[in-house]
Amino acid sequence: MKKLTNHFAALGKDFYTELAPQGIPNPYSVCVSRAVADEIGLSEEWLISFEALQAFAGNIAPEGSQPLASVYSGHQFGLWAGQLGDGRALLLGELETTNGNFEIQLKGTGRTPYSRMGDGRAVLRSSIREFLCSEAMHGLGIPTTRALAIVGSDMLARRETNETTAVVTRVAPSFIRFGHFEHFAYRGENEQLKTLADYVIERYYPECLTTRELAANPYAALLAAVSSRTALMVAAWQAVGFCHGVMNTDNMSILGLTIDYGPFQFLDGFNPAHICNHSDEQGRYAYNRQPNIAYWNLFCLGQALMPLIEQIEGSSDAAQASALAALEGFKSEFPAALQAKMQAKLGFPDSQDGDKVLIEDILKLLAKERTDYTIFWRTLSTSVATNNFEPARDLFIDRAAFDIWLGQYQPRLQAINGWEGSAHVACSNLMLSSNPKYVLRNHLAQTAIERAQGKTDGVKDFSEVARLLKVLETPFEEHADCQALAGFPPDWASHLEISCSS
Ligand code: AMP
Ligand code: MG
């Protein structure tokens, strides 16, 4: 690995605690992502070396690393939770690559001053889920932190039962969260708040300084830019049927990346009110609440940035107006982004009157029948491609209801300019590249986890993790030898209980 630098460390001691990782004994490689390695310029030779294994385990420090746990706060389940922080993650530093700078973080390397009651460890189960989902989201074209490697160890951690532990190496341009801003705002530490905001603007949102109309108030411009990115991220989640499960403000990336994969789930049968997190008794983070929660979280970020916005605006009234205006974009950008995604799922190259109703109607029907969300959209795509709608119709009990919808949808398609010529192929290609064949359903992850744990026959078998990774990296392709991964979930999948415990 090239020598690391650590720009975050330059922010100063108020932002973190420096400490060395507590590695895991006798680590073994569970999986590595060659795609991530390529992106950040790590050679194949190094990736499979003993040195890499020990570095991913936290047992040796890569050259130039300056490990630290950052401090943040946040709102959890709607309530102010006070100080949190990297309780089990350590930022090692930053790699400068031809694709930009990437921070390297280890998750599961022992207690930090921010661990509270936790043990600082991550179990293999949740590490496999995080690793695979990070790369699955990337494969789907959804902004996310990435995962480079998982290494496991026979060292145990206590959860509901004893489980073996692991370390995930995460990669992202930055791991800064809304909660980092809330932390300093809540404490009235405006100087640190400004240092943090200036750092984020300079490195990740330079347009807030260089574009004349934004530079008038770069902090309000930052809020608007984060709102836009968050709107795009959540629209992508909704379109693909992804539930995050724990949208606390400390799990919201300032770069609009999906971060902190815990009890996430891709919808099986379409239930808009689906709650994937077993610990979320009120359903605060239900699938259909995610957009509103994202806005609520952005509002918290706005409140945190208020002292900086006010310093420029001169009065609290003007600052409030400015912050609200910055947040306003979300209210139009989110629905516009979602509408565009849904249009593409239906194969429409442009938007027309009546499309909204077509989308609403099919979602209502899917909800009424709890039709499998991923399978429906993929089947519709192949139905359009082959001009045979029987497989799509077969997904419904109320076929007459589907036919009524189809009676609106087909004429809309056929009216597309050039339908009899190249437009048909273009539309079905749009659908096939918008409606994935493969998503990381809970039961797929669970099967890979149980094999990796050696639960079936006592032998730790990581091949299913690798197989899933390969398919999920290109989820819009057919993968003829992996058809079973695109099938309906088995009955036992609905009994899986995924909670915050990881
Ligand atoms: P999460 O719900 O996973 O986003 O975690 C919320 C907070 O709890 C973060 O500050 C985490 O770092 C911390 N945390 C979660 N699990 C552990 C653990 N096993 N050990 C220490 N801290 C943890
Ligand atoms: Mg978290």
C-alpha cells in the first residue's frame, strides 16, 4: 500500500482521539473486493499478501497511518442522544489515488473512548452484511461507502449468542456524518464547527466557495448541496426498494453516501410500510418514511449549521430564512429524482402527463398483492423486451387488475417515437439497466453468513460470499449460472429478525 496521509487529523484534537487498533488474533481472509482495490490503486500482489491480511486485521499499521476515532453526536430514533463517536471504527488515513483521495477505515478493531457500553468489535455476520451491501449498492449505481476487505478471527464477541468476530475495511472520500456537525453545535463550540464546515467545503464542496451566488453564504450553500445529494441517494433507495433501517443523524453521510449498514433490507413483497429493523418498534424508519426522515435529518444539520449561517446573514431571522431556503430544494429534488427513476423503471425515455398516475397505480397494485418488488420490475422489463406480458401477469392473483393497468401502460409505450423501430430496444434496455435482477436479499446474505460461520458442516466456507459479491457487482446482468439468487425468497426469509445488534 502506498504511504497514507491523514488530513482529518490536521483538524486538531477536539475532533478525535488517536489510538492504535486492537487487532484480531490469527486473522483469515473472508473476502476482498478487487474492484475497490483497483479503484484505489492497490495491486493484486499486495492484496493477497500476508502484510495486507495483517493490515486489514488491524495487527500492523500501514506506512503513514495515524489511526484515530472521531467524535460525533446525533439524534437517534428522533431523540438527541448526545455524544456518540467511532465506537468501533478507526480512520487509518487517506490514500491519494488517480481517482481522488480515499479514507481507509477499519471497523471492529476494539474499544475507543466512544464505545459506551459496546465492546468495539464487529461480528462476522454483520461484517459480511456490510461488506456485501456496500458493493451491491455500488453495483446498483447508488452512492455508498465501499468495502475493501473482510478478515475474520475465531475470537468471540458476545451478542445474543457468542459469535466470531471480523474487521471490515471501509473506503470512502470521507466518513464525516451530520452528527459531526451536531456535536460541536450542541456544545456551542462555534470555532470547531466552522473549522469542520470549512474543511468539508474546501475538500468536498468547493463550488460553495467558487460559484459566486453560493459564495455569498457558503454554509447555507453547503446545506443545500448536502440536501441535493441526500435527495438523490434516498430517491435511489426508494426506487430499488432499499430500507436502511437506522437513519439516525449519526448514520447520515455529509457526502450523501449510504453509510453504516446494519439492519438494512431490500424489500421482498412490496409493502410500503415495511419495517426492516426489528428494534424499530414505532416504525420510524419504515420504507415509506425514509424520504421524510431524510428531510428531518437535513433539518437537524441545518440547525447545527445555524450559527455559521447566522454569522454571515447577520440576524437569526435572516439565517433561518436562508437555512429554510437551502432545505427547500429537497422538497422538489427528491420527488423529481424519484419520478425520473420510476420513469426509467417503466422504460419511458421522457416524462408525460399521466405517467405519475401509471406509477401510482402499479405501486398500489403491488402493495395490495405484496408482489415481489424486484421480481416484478425485472419481469416487466423482460416482458417489454420480448413483447410477452404473460410472465408479468402471472405474478398477480388479480390478473384483471393487472390487465387494466397494462391497458394504460402498453399504449403509452407504443406511442413512443420510433417504437416500431429502434425505440422498443432502447426502452427495454433502459428497463433492464434500471431494474436489477439481483439484490442482496436477507436470506441470500444469511445463507452466505451461515456457510462462512461453518454452521452447516463445521467447515468455514467463504465461497458463497465471493459468489454473491461477483453477482451483486453487476446486478443488471443475467449471470446464467446464478439464477437461483434471483428467485423468490424462501418461507424462512420472512422469519429472519434483523436488529441493531451487530
Ligand atoms: P450504529 O447504530 O451501529 O450506527 O451505532 C451507534 C453508535 O454505537 C456508534 O457510535 C457506534 O460506533 C457505536 N457502536 C455500535 N456497536 C458498537 C460496539 N459493538 N462497540 C462499540 N461501539 C459500538
Ligand atoms: Mg452508526
